[in-house]
Amino acid sequence: MSYEYQERDVKKQPDRELTFGTGRFSGFCSATLGCLSLAAVLAYLYPSYLTTTDLRAVYDANKLQEVLKYGMWFSLFFGVITLILNKKKVLGIIGVSSTLIAFALGGYTIPVGPVEAKPLALGVDWLILAFLGSTIIFTTLEKLFPKYKDQPIFRDEWGLDFLYFCINHLLISVLLLIGNFVVAKFHWAMSDTLQGAVQSIPVIYQVVIALIVADFILYWEHRSFHEVGKLWPFHAVHHSVETMDWMAGSRSHIGQTIIERSLVMLALYLVGFDKAALDAYVTIAALQAIIIHCNINVPFGPIKYLFVTPQYHHWHHSSESPAIDTNYAAHTTLFDRLFGTYHMPVEHWPAHYGTTKRLPRNFKGQFLYPFK
Ligand SMILES: [Zn+2]
């Protein structure tokens, strides 16, 4: 019997829109910049505990203080506009007061010196940079090419997914530490011959091989989380999202995140790719993981038959019967086609997202869900 696909019904929610002239947009800018500035100032004060060792090597802390300077002054500027325009004034008060505390703690003039590396630290720097970068890139894409034009940025459960976003980024050093621990346990399985052979291949081809190796691992890891009864409640947390956008992909049980990252890290290290190839793979994988959850509809042309796109992964999140337990792949459609789990009705998008059995709607309930 053929399935009757339906259109998703997304209604306008004017009370959630950041309409210009009402003080909501300026309130959002002020509160965001104020909170990020305060977090950045704390990271400058306690870099050993609040910044990521690997990431510090990539950015220039002195140059970022210039960005912080603009962030703080703009937060005050938007805060004043909000206090004038917005009746509630809450966001303006949050923005202005957090910026004033940031100024009182030293603001953008805290001297930058050598940092003692600690094995465990909170990735406050990683959180700030990822949030700023992702908001600019993916909110722009979602506004330029929306699938659901009337879906507001601050949709239902945005706050819950933002909490997941913060935790995933703050715990980066924990995830890396566990990944490195797992890799070290498998040192005996590393082969110099294999690594030598792989590293003699041009980097661009190494990236392609890394994508396919990781895709294979992620396919079976993901499929196991769906089809093994005891594992599903962990992954159900990720599927409890009922509105798709760039923030939605952040929702994931920490137990699954640890297993997933460690498995991919182990596979890639065993094959022995060049560092440049690994860096390129990690960047592509991170961007693709966000894009496929986005509320965007871009005409991908023939690419949509080869690579995992938003439409493809949205189908994976659908609670409609033909889509259940399909589209497991993370990068290419290869393994879904090969192992019979491919579902892509190109003319249609899902009408319903989420799990068939509803999960708790808060962080604590979702964290404890697999243990009940
Ligand atoms: Zn899934």
C-alpha cells in the first residue's frame, strides 16, 4: 500500500519573532553579547580552567580581545535601546548588567600571558566561538533558504537544546580525554605498514577515505542505537526533538556522545591518517552534522542522491511509518543504499518529527530516561 505523504503545518508565532522596532531584536543582541562577554572575561581571568588546550593553539587571545571590546560596547548600546523600546526590559537588564560585571572584572584589558595546560578544563572559549560562528552562519542560512518560513528562531524547546549545545561544548576536554584513553588501549592494533601506506596517499584522497571509514562506523553505531533494545532509550533523546533547526542536532545523551566520538576517533587513528586529513575530516563532519538538522531547503541537485542532506536527515527524524529506522548514515547515502535502509521520497518532507512514544521534556528527565 502506498503511503499518503502530507504537508507539515507550521503556523506563524508572532509573539516569538524578533520583530524590529519592538526592542526584541536589540534585547536578544544585548543579552547574548553581554553573557558571552562575561563568559569571555572569566575565561581570560582563569584560562587554565576555562579554555581548551588544543583550541588555544589555533586562535590569538590578544586579537580576540579586540572582538570582546566591540562585543561589550555593542551589548551596552543594544541594552539601552531595549530599555527604551521594550516594555518588559528583562533582556536589556540582563545584557547591561552582565556587561557591567564584565567591565568590573577587568573587561577587555586583562593581560594575556602563558597558560598552564590542565588535562581537564571547561571549554568556555570553544562554547563562545562555536555559538557566535554557528549563530551567524546557520541563522543566516535558515533565514535565506528556510524550509519552514514561519518557524521562529526561538521555537518550542529552543532553551533545552541550547542547554545541550552548552554542555557538549563545555565538556570538550572530557570527550577528548575519554577518546584518547580508548585510542591508547588499542595501541597494539596499530600497524606501521598500514599507516605508512595511508600517509603516502595525497591528503585530499585521505579525506575521502576518512569520510567513508567514519560513515561505515557511524552507520553501524547509529543502527545499533536504533535496533538494539537497551541502546534505543539513549538515542531516543536525540529523536525527541520535534522541531528541526541548527540547534536541534545538539540534543544528544552524553552516554551516546561519548561512545560515538570514541569509536570514530579510534577508527581514524587506527587507519593512521595524516593530521591535515583528520583536521579536514573533523571540520567537514562538524559542519555537515549541523547542516543536516537545519531548517533549510536548498536545491542540492544530484548531490542529494550521494550525500546526506537536510531533507535526507529530516526523514530520519520523522515519526511517520515509512521513515522509521531509515537513513542512518552521517555523510554519504552509500551504506543506507547498500544495507537496505534508504528512504528518500524527493518530492516530500516529513509532516511529523519526534519519537512515537514521547520522552520527558526536560534535561534531567531525558538524562535519566535510559536508566529507568
Ligand atoms: Zn537516529
